Amino acid sequence: MGQTKIILSEREMPTQWYNIVADLPFPPPPVLHPMTKQPVGPDDLAPLFPMALIQQEVSTERYIDIPEEVQEIYKLWRPTPLIRARRLEKMLDTPAHIYYKYEGVSPPGSHKPNTAVAQAYYNKVEGTKRLTTETGAGQWGSALAMACRFFDIECKVYMVKVSYHQKPYRRVLMETWGATVIPSPSEETQAGRRILEQDPESPGSLGIAISEAVEEAATHEDVKYSLGSVLNHVLMHQTIIGLEALKQMEAAGEYPDVVIGCVGGGSNFAGLAFPFVREKLVNDRQTRIIAVEPTACPSLTRGIYAYDFGDTAQMTPLVKMHTLGHDFVPAGIHAGGLRYHGMAPLVSLLFEHGLIEARAYGQVKCFEAAVQFAQAEGIIPAPETAHAVRAAVDEAIAAREAGEARVILFNFSGHGFFDLSAYDAYLRGELVDYEYPMEKIREALERLPKVG
Ligand SMILES: *Cc1c(COP(=O)(O)O)cnc(C)c1O
């Protein structure tokens, strides 16, 4: 029997990130200014981001060096293990081999510090005193809180109000790492006050919280903004996942037929998948690459490919992406990290060109697979990760039915130890699926910005 756990040494950790733009046969559409609708230049973004990150955002270099200070911190938990889910294979009675890349070993428990640490580092170098950001369930906020603490920067997190009240544990994580956490919409910003005037009981949304965090950064000299997904540089920082996985699959003596990740804004999926997309583009590998989203927020499978704002208050630049409309507020499913109206422009672009596939699942089926996984492998998946687990299980069942020795690789984006109330609801039979809200999405799409 071969290895179960494939571990790289610290010396084998990649020292560069991979930028897929260098290998794309088609150029990414430009980012547009929200007022003029002309392509933005570096100066337009300078109030929000440090120049090093703006340069990465538009870079066409294939590989970008990971600064040594960032590598040092990565080594607290990286390289992460690649694990063969042998007990799950047995439980499913499948000839498929199932591998998962376990990102839950980071201190906040997800893939998000891979970019949080890099972003905090570049901000520190350029003199930023405080970073603002938004968070839904709290995974991104906690990753950035830890990263800011490591580089001695203040961190202020606008947390979607409904999560602030329902999920106190990640708030406590953020506060333990020294961050200030504000329930959004708040009275601290114009954007927040405007929403509260219309609806004092607003539960908030990621789009609203982004508006608040962006406004604070745009109106203060030494404050910058940090985004945990969607943008090119964020996806690039996450590629360390896939670069490690390529080496680990090679050490296992296999190559995946199927690569799977759940998608909210698209960063953990891209992090694992992009190095495998490169193998497809450059070395003609025939891998199927699948992005998995919730039926309650189906930006790839039901949204349209168009220019839209990243936030609700229409303050961010316009990016071309799969979107449900910037003011679409998805139902309160437990996978809070997947409740974003848009999809990363690079993931959207690959989908448009048929390089990746997408599918959507309701949350009940996802929890069913997550419980199966927990009972076979021990680890409890985050509700977001449960979507990837569902797809991996379905692929393994399909392989059994076809009598096919399929190799499946999925990104285990985070553990669910802070999401046990969701498991409680599932185990009590109280979890419901949300129908795809056709009507609401159509309304939101009518308010897309008019471009050219
Ligand atoms: C935030 C999060 C996601 C979704 O975000 P992406 O940018 O799409 O990766 C998925 N899984 C976990 C565990 C998360 O914390």
C-alpha cells in the first residue's frame, strides 16, 4: 500500500507564486473606472492598495517571488499535507482514489492566511498604519487579524451583522489577535448610515460590508483596504496550494483526472486549480476542473458574464465577471463564505472559455457528504468546504458506477470547528435548501451598470 499522507519538507515549499495571466491565450478584460467607465490605471487604485499589490494585480510575469518574511510565516503551517482519503474510498466502495489538500492546518483554520500574510507584508513595507476589510462568517477577518498582528498593523473588520450575532467565536478570534470588529451596516461610514436609514434592521451582506471598509480606506491617508478573494493578486497568492499539490501528486505517483474546489469569490479554487490549468494549457493534460457553488448563490451556473461593481454601494471599480447583480442579497445559508454576488474575473474568464466546469448544490446534500467525510476521515469540513466534498463524493460514486479508476483531488479549504451550530441544525433535521431565487436575481441584474 502506498502513502496516505504526503508531506513536503519546509525546504520543498515553493518560493514563487504562479500568475496564470502569463499563460492565457486570451487577455483578461480591463478593469473600468466606476464613473468614467475607462480602464483604471495604477493611480486610481493607489488610495486602496499598496503599489506592490497593484503591480501584481496587472502583472503578466509567470512567477513572482514570495518575500522571505512571508515564507517564514507560511512555514508556521506550510507546506500543508496532501491526504489520500482511503477510509472514505472504502466507505463509498469506489475504485477511485480521492486526495484532499488540507488547508485547515493554518492557525485560523482555512486557506485565507496565504493571502492575508502577503497583503499585510506589502502594506507594512509601504507604511500602512491600518487595514480595513469586510468579513462574512469571520474566516477572512480572522486570517487578516492574525496577519496584521504579525506585522504590527492595526486591523479593523466590518463583519456582516447577522454573522456578528450568530457566530461569536470567530469574532473572539479576531479580537484575540488584536483586531477591532464592527457589525455592518454601521454608523461609522456614509455607506452604512445610508443602508440603516432605509432598513434599520438590515442583516447586512458582504457587498455592504465591502462598501464600508472601502469608504474608510478611501477617506484616510494611512488606511488601506484588503480583500480576501476575487482579485487577481489574491488568487495568485493562493497558488502556493496548487504548486505544492503538483509536487505531492508526483510524489504519490499519480496525476488527477478531476480537480475540485468550492467557490465563493473563487480564491481557494483558483489556488489549487490554476497550476493544473497551466498543465492543461501548456502540457495538454486532460484534467476536468470543477468549481462548486451553492444553489442559493449560483453566480457561475446562473449569473451572467458582465461588468459589475464588487460592492453594493457602487464604489469599487467595475470588473467583468459572472454576477448575480451587486445588490443581490443571498439567503442565509451556513456557508457564509460562499455568499458573494460575483465571481473572480479570472475564474469567470476560464469558465467562459470552457477551461473549467461549474456545478451547484443545495446545502442539505453538502452537509450529508460532510458528515460522511467526518465519519470516515475524522476531520469536520467547513460548510463551504462541504460543497467540494459533495462533488468529490459524487465523482467517486460515478467512478464506481462506471467501473473506472478515477483520481480525484479536491481542496479542503478549511475545517468546521467554529461552524458546529450549522452541524447541529443539520443533525436535528432543521436545515433547508433555498430555491434559486430567479425573480430576485432578475431584478438585481436589471440594475447592472451600463457599459459601452
Ligand atoms: C472564505 C472561504 C471560502 C470561500 O472563499 P473563496 O475565495 O471562494 O475561496 C471557502 N472555504 C473556506 C473554508 C473559506 O473560509
